[in-house]
Amino acid sequence: MARHIPHSKTLTLLPLAGIVAGILQLPQIIVFSINLLALGVLLDWISRSISAISVNTGRLTNELLKGTLGNAVELMIGISSVIRGAPHITRSILLGSILCNLLLVLGGSLFFAGYDKNRLRFDRHLTTTLSSLMMVIFIMLATPTALEALSSRHDVSVEEAILTQQATAVNLIALLGIFLFFRLNTHAEMFAGTPIQHGNSDVGSSHNRAGVQGLQPLSGPWRSLLVLIVASLCTLACSFQIVDSVNNVGKALGTNPSFPTLAIIPLVGNIAKHRMIVEGSRAEQHIERGIRAIINGILRLTMLVAPLIVTVGWVLDQPLILKFDEFEATTLLLSIVVMTYLISDGRSNYFEGLMLIGTYIIMVFSFYVRPATPAARISARADDIWQG
């Protein structure tokens, strides 16, 4: 039976405390820390609400809810940074979440599932299909970067870059629609081993059978819908506080402004979700479900959350260009290649999991020591002027 530890009143009040801390202009590191912890509490409420709502809705609606509000940390911080005119934060939070899932969460799942086994086995046909789709998505995401880096003129206009980004967003949304049709209709049997339950996690009811801590859904669809709306709005409010304080947090840590959103927020804000996947993968024959949950989560980020943030910027007349620089694009490509290579044969072991974790640590350290990108420096100066 699933174990659930109810939130104390202190944790429930964390979002309010974070918003008040920002309004009172407390030290930025305090504002950042309180609101970041509040995101974890709010994401738990959102996941529980989605679980309750999914009982009375179709699979398509449930999938869309998990893809958007199930990734509320990335979605709300992305929207907040677009409104604040800080596109580098949007780029960093998406890249950081993808790297964290590809390397750290997958590595942790392989390690905890296989440290006392000679070999782990899973369905390589499905993982190969999903990995191939991820490579196609990477090409789409990297198109703005390649457009500028490989242009013979080296002077691609902003209008051309924005048009390319908007076309990419439209294509990703269309690809998502086709993928959902593929997953829920024509090839549903391929995904039959991945129950669609428990918020943004695809590990589903297997957690309950394995005795791993799960999320208890709320009672009543209308109550769940109300909680979902309130928790989402609070997440957006806390995200504004985080975006406004992130540059000063970078300075306090002695690193560039993008590092907190690339390494700290994806890890701490989604820690409960990551823990659920890793612990669920330890159960007998559940490593395959853990791998699917990780890949499906990344696909939702890239095919739904990223295009949605671009569309929000489009509507608000705040054009967003998700242009990774050469180092970021190379890091993302290498991570996808490493992940695809390790799971392509349908076999793995705990040492490969440790290699993924070690790769993540090295990459995070590289982002810590690298200088700030021009876009981040400009945003930091603008933030200082705005606060002054």
C-alpha cells in the first residue's frame, strides 16, 4: 500500500511565505530559496490534482495535463522569464531539466535498479523508437543555433531568427499531435506497460504494488480542479520571484546568472518526481517503466512545454528565440547520444548508471565555471538597473 506523508501547515504556507518575502524585498538568496522550496510543495499538489482529474477524463486530456501543468516548474519559470524579458532563463531551465533527466535521473534509476544484479533488461524496440524521436527533436531545437553558426553571412536578422523559432514551435506541436495519436491509438500496445497515472510520472500504479511512496489523489473532481488552478497560479507567482532573484543568486554563488536555473532549480524543484522514478525503477521489472517515464517526460518538455512558451511570447509580443550557444547545443547532443547508446541494446547495469551520474556532475561543473553568455550579462545589467 502506498505510503503518504501529509504536508505540515508549515510546508503548505511556504508559497505564501515566498511571495511575501519577494514583496518585502528580503535578501535575494532568501527569496530564491523559499520560493524554490515552495515549488516542490506546489508541484505535489498539482500532481495530486491531475491524478484525481484523470479518473474522470480521457487519456488525451490526461496526457496534455501531465505535459503542461505536470511540468509546472519549467512552464511557469519559462513564462515568467519571457514576461520579464530574460530568454536565457527559459533556455537554461529547459536545458537543465533535459540534462537532469537524461543523465542524473536515468543514471540513478539504472544504479538503484541494478546494483545487486548482473544485468538489467528492457524492451529495446520502444526505447529505440523514443530515442530516435528525441534526436529528431534535438535537430529542431538546434536549428536556430545552426542557422546563425553556419550562415555564410554571419548576420542573421532577428526577424529571420524569430520566424525560424516560430516555425519550429509549430512543427513541434504538430509532431506532438502525431506522437499522441501514435501512442494512444495506432501503437498503444507498445506503451501498454506504462500506466498513465500519478501526475507527471509514468511509473503509475506499480509504485503502489512495490510499496514505494506515491501521491494520494485528492477527492472530488471539482475540488481537484480548484486546487489545480490555485496551485498553478501560486506556482506562477513564485516563479516570478525566482526569475527576479536569480541573477543575484548567481553572483552570490560566484557563477554566471544562468547556473541556478540550469542546475539548481530543475534538481530541487522536481526532486519528488525524480525520487519517485528512481525508487520505482528499483522494483522488480520496473526499470523499463522508469526509462519510459524519463524519455516521455523529456518529450513532453521539448514537444509541448517549449513550443507553448514560445507561443506565449508570440502572443504577448515578447518574441522568444530558444537559441542554444555552441557549448549548450554540444552538451545536449552528447547527452542524447550517450543515453541512446546505453539503452539501445535493451541491456544495462549499475556501472553504466554511475557513468551517467558522473557525466552529469562534470557537465554541471562545466556550466558553473563557464563565463556568462552575452544574453545573460545584458539581462543581469538590466535587472540591476530595474531594481535600482
